[in-house]
Amino acid sequence: MLYEATQAELQRLLKAGHFDAAQALLLPMQSADVADAIDELPETLQAVAFRLLPKDDAIEVYEYLSSRVQQALLEDFKNPEVLEIIDRMSPDDRARLFDELPAKVVRRLTLQLSPAEREATALLLGYPPDSAGRIMTSEFVALRETFTVEQALDRIRHLAATSETIYTLYVLDSSRHLIGALSLRDLVVAQPDRPLQDLMRQEIVYVHTEADQEEAARLIQRYDFLALPVVDSEQRLVGIVTIDDLMDVIEAEVTEDIYTGGGVQSGGERYFDTNLFTVARKRVVWLLVLLVTNTGTSAVIQGQEELLEQVVVLAAFIPLLIDSGGNVGAQSSTVVIRGLNTDALRSSQMARIIGRETLAGLLLGVLLGIAVTLWAFALQQNWGVALSVGVSLVAISVLASCAGSALPFLFKRLNFDPALMSAPFITTVVDVLGVLIYLNVAGAILGI
């Protein structure tokens, strides 16, 4: 509520031309909050609000803005003003921005950067998309193994203002190979003349430049790091990935999994800022697949017309059975997909997990089957129909749990994203097989 009041007040002040008051409102706010406030302003006021910020604050706020607003501000600003902001951004944030810009604009901006920043940006853009090298920063403190504590502290004082973090320090040999790490606390409490070789940890957790961003995120989460060193193929330290960048990666990956699980093709842009035709294109693919697959259900029902004509009431329970089976399968697939994505489950555990989920499906099926049998009898006063519904639900629950847990493992083995085995897909598969099971079980019990 407080944020909404501040947002409304900022917009009112800007529209009224009270720029001093608007600036006074923005200055005490955190950079991320200022960026959110500018994001929510009408496009005509975004550049006005941004220009009210002091230069140092503006650069930090710019890194928090959405890519849509960043690009709009680039088009609005005069060239020298743009270049100063771009040149003073951290290399990883600059590379992320350049990924969103047209190639022609990137070439023009890159040529006008300072030589050092141009080299740093080109280095990051040279790595594959979604790799650790693409999101690392070269602004870190590296210390030589021959340094004493006093020399190391002097170097930290010299580099602190331009470094992403100084809390974790990395020790290199004469060829820039990563050989150790230590914390700032280790330095502060040590004697000034002690060599770093006596203080550093030699067992270092690191990631290679070509590694996937998700791997870096898992490591930094597992070991509770603030930063993770990134090395090249020759074990030379080339950058670090910080927790703030990996939080963005984790959020993007979770968003992608949620979209995929719902049968929506995810993209890098904000979903609700995307053109409606693009939205339809992203969503129609899975819907067409499911539409075609669901014709299998119609084919099964048509093949059992004689049975349904004799016992019409059987048709009334088809939605109940296939919906229940789809829900059971979706539950199993959800826990397995999440376990695979977080490395809580390994492919070697496949047989045990599928067996466990199948037994869980049997238990759920029995409990649900008893309840639905009694309910069906209360409605129809026909034990044959009631037993057909109950037995079918047990079989469908077992099938759904087995399929829901097995298919993500199968996709993982085939090097596909397990999230592709989403709830809509499994529900459709269970629909077809569930109807087939139900009508065959009913035919056997009723003797038709």
C-alpha cells in the first residue's frame, strides 16, 4: 500500500512539473525500488524521472530497470549521456543489456566504449548464452600467492571501489591459475607479515566458463557462497559469478519450468509485456498437440458404443475417472520434475522412485476407489456399475502415478527438459488410457 501511494505521488509530481519534489521523493529510496517506480510510470515520464537522479545513482538504477525500459531510455537520451551510463555499468549487466539490443546498436555502442570496458564486454559476449561465462564479472580482487597480508590489504584498498565484492578473495600463481581462496575476515585477523600461502584454502569450488548457469546456481546455493570463481579450460581465473546475478538466473529458470509445465513456451521477455499474437503463437503449439492427442479418447469411446448404448449411465462417470487420474499423474510428475531440476533426485534412483510413486498411486486408488464405489452405488443403485467405477479408478491411479514418475526420467535420459512432461501432457495420456481401462473393466464386470 505504501509503495502504491509513493508511485501515485511520484506520477502526480512529474505531471505537475514539480521536479524538485519528485527528486526529493526518489533520493531516499533504494535503487531497486526506484527502478520499479520508473518501470511503472507512463513511457512519457520515465526519461524525465530518470534524469532527476544523480549520475552515480542513475547508473545503479539503470542496471535494475527492465530491458524494455532500458532500451526506451537509450533511444531517448543523447549519445554522450548514454555512453557514460553504458561505460560505467558492470560488465555482466552491460552484456545482459547488449543481448537485448539490436546488433547494429550493440556495434555502435561497443565501438565507443573505453578500451578496457570494450574488452571486458567482448569477453563475456564471446561465451555461449546461458553459460556461466556469460553472466560473470571481471571486477574482482585477485591476489598473488607471494603477497603478505599487509600487501594484500593494500591491494584490496586500491581495487575495492571497482570490484563487485571484496568479501571473498582469490589467490593466483604467476600464470593466473586459481590455486586458493580466503575471506576478508581471514586477512583482517591475521598478522601483517604472514604470507597468503599459509592462510588460503586450497580446496576450491569453482565452475568453468562453458558450464550452464544452472550449474553455477546449484553450486552457490549448495555452499552458501556470495560469489563463485569462474575458470577457463586452463584453470585460469577469468571472472566471478555473484549471488545477485544467480538469483536472477534461478528466478528465470523457475519461471521457465512453470511456463513449460503449463504448456506455454517461455521466452526471455516479460510475458505480460509481450504482443498478443506472440502470446498466442507460444501457447497454441501445446494446445494443438493436446487437441490431436485427445482424439484418441474419442476413438476409444466410439469403439465401445455398443457397451455405452446398453449401460448409458457408464458415460456419466468418465469425466470423474479421467480427471482423478490426471490429477494423480500430475502430482507424481510434479514432485519428480522438481526433484530432477534441483538435483534432489538422480537417474540412478529411477527404479526406486517409480516403484514408490506406483505404490503411492495404489494406496490413493484404493482409498478413492472405496469412496467412489459407495458414491456410485448411492447414485445408481447398481453394484455392477459402482464396482466398475471403483476398480477402474484403482487401475487408473496406479497407471497415472507410474507414468507421471517414469516419463520425466525418460525425458532426462533423452537430454530433454523434464518439465516437458508437464501436467497437460500427462493428463491427456491418462485420459486416453483411462477411458480404455474403464470401458474394458465395465464390460468384464457387467458381462457385456
